[in-house]
Amino acid sequence: MEKFNIAVVGATGMVGRTFLKVLEERNLPIENFYVFASKRSAGNTLTFNNKEYTVLELNEASFTDYKIDIALFSAGGGTSLKFAPIAAKSGCIVIDNSSAWRMDPNVPLVVPEVNAPDILKHNGIIANPNCSTIQAVVALNPLHKAYDINRIIYTTFQAVSGAGMGGYNDLSEGLKGNPPTKFPHPIAGNCLPHIDVFLDNGYTKEEIKMVEETRKILHAPELKITATTVRVPVFDSHSESINVEFNKSFELTELVETLKNGEGIILEDDVQNNIYPLALNAAGKDEVFVGRIRRDESVESGVNLWVVADNIRKGAATNAVQIAEWIIKNV
Ligand code: A2P
């Protein structure tokens, strides 16, 4: 089997380290492996498949020097904006976890369970969607195909790990009574209706990412979507309340079956026994968990869902590695 030179850019970060873990677990056909970060951590070592790798400082020549075939980026938007085109020009395929390229019409935005063939349209850069959007569209795609979604209302309950190490520290330190350094308010014992920056229309950028990225991934540019995104005192895994309205009518049992058969979905919906998706149970897993499925009785054809997934794995690293696997198999 052909083997590939694979690099992780931002390998020392929260998502970067999970890239390494997921790449190990899924056993990709790797010839040479490289880990890049900034000057700050160059020279440190990271363990991958029981071998020590020295962290290299990323520079303009990195991709040609090492003949990298596929690079997984999670080093912030600025690094992606600058280095993804340089990498692409050298023949490397970049899978970028930042928001820098997601809405570029020349860049596919991909959740493999939903729109893997979009990968074929790449010009060297493929974008990994926002964590909240990934888990939502895995659940919504089978429903959209079956019942034609008309409107979506998202309300999210997002883990602090989505804000990197700083978010994690604010919650753990906050639980000891210390003030926050990452968030503008204490997160321990609190809910912050504020993720990413506020825009002129009063929405946060996170909310608009969910709106725009859902439309792009589902190929539904006209879809009516609104979102409220909330940071909650949970370490790992995002939970989402999703209200969906359809153009077609549905039988609830059939809709549940449709979700049950959906790729990447695990149904956890047995309220008699207190079974529904939970952040603590989803942490460390790669699937999207769906439950609390009930008809929205206030509209003609609508449903409410509770959708939970590990935001660092399926919401970031696992999704990117799945894209790499698809490329290795099909491109
Ligand atoms: P470093 O450890 O050298 O700062 P997180 O999102 O968890 O904060 O991680 C961000 C990741 O992006 C880290 O691995 C960080 O490396 C890396 N990074 C930040 N700026 C750059 C840059 N200019 N070039 C390469 N990697 C960068």
C-alpha cells in the first residue's frame, strides 16, 4: 500500500495533540511524520506511535523541504491564512481546522458522513468545519434528505475545551475560586452566551459560523437558520438543542429509524430509563449521540433533538483525520 508523508501543524496545541492520538488509533499509512509548531516550542519532543518526534518551527520552506503529502493544521487562523497556500503550492493537501478558509468558495468544507465527494473539488486546501456545526450536520443530514429541512433553531451548550487550554484552565481554576483569564466572566457556576466575538448584528461569530457552515455543507444556501451559542461549565463535549422544521410531513417512529441508520450517529433515546446523550459519556468517543427526539407540537412538521459529541474529537481532530483517510482512499 502506498504510504504518505504526513505533518501536523500546531502539534503542541489541544487539537494538535488529539490529531496525533487519532492518527495513531486509526493507523494511517504513514511513511514519514512531522510535527510543527511555533518557535516557542520548537525543539521539544512529542511521542507518536512510541517514537519521539522533535517539534519543528514552521517556515515557508517546511512543505518542500520535507515533501509533505497531507498536512493537518490547527495553529490558528493567521497561521492557516499564511501557510496553507504555501503548502498547497508545493503539492501538499492541507486539511485546515481554523475558520480562515471555510467560507471560501474554492475551498470544500467537509464532514465525511455528509459531503465527502466535495473533497474532489479541492485546490490544495480543505476546511474542517466549526465543532458545533460538525455534530449538528451529522444528525441533520439524514433528516434533510428524508424530509427537506425548512428551518433550524440551534441552541448550544459548549464545553470549555473549545476555547483551548485557556478555557480549560478558567474552569478548573474557577472551581477553586480563582478569577478567569480567558473568558470575560467566571465560567464556574455560570453560562456565558458569548462564544467568539460579537458582530454588528448582535450575533456572535460562532453563531454565524453555524448558520453559514450548515448551509454550505448541506448544499442548502437558502436554509433558514438561527443560533444561540452558550459556553457552559463542562470540560469536554458540546451539547446542542436543535429544533428543526420540515417541508414534508413525517411519522415519528420512521424519523427515529432514519436517525438510527444515519452514518456516524448513535441513538440514545430511552427516557423511561433516563437514557439520553450526555457530555460525560460522549467524551473520548468519535460518534454523534442523538436523543430526546420529540415532535414539536407547535408547528405542522417539526422535531426537537438533543445532540452531543466530543468537540475535540468528532468536532475537530477525528473529522480532519477522516478527511485524510478519504483522500488516501479516493484521490
Ligand atoms: P506553540 O506551542 O509553539 O505555541 P491552541 O489552540 O491549543 O492554543 O494551540 C495552538 C497551536 O498552534 C500550538 O501548537 C501553537 O504552537 C501553534 N502555533 C501558534 N502560532 C504558530 C505559528 N506562527 N506557527 C506555527 N504554529 C503556531
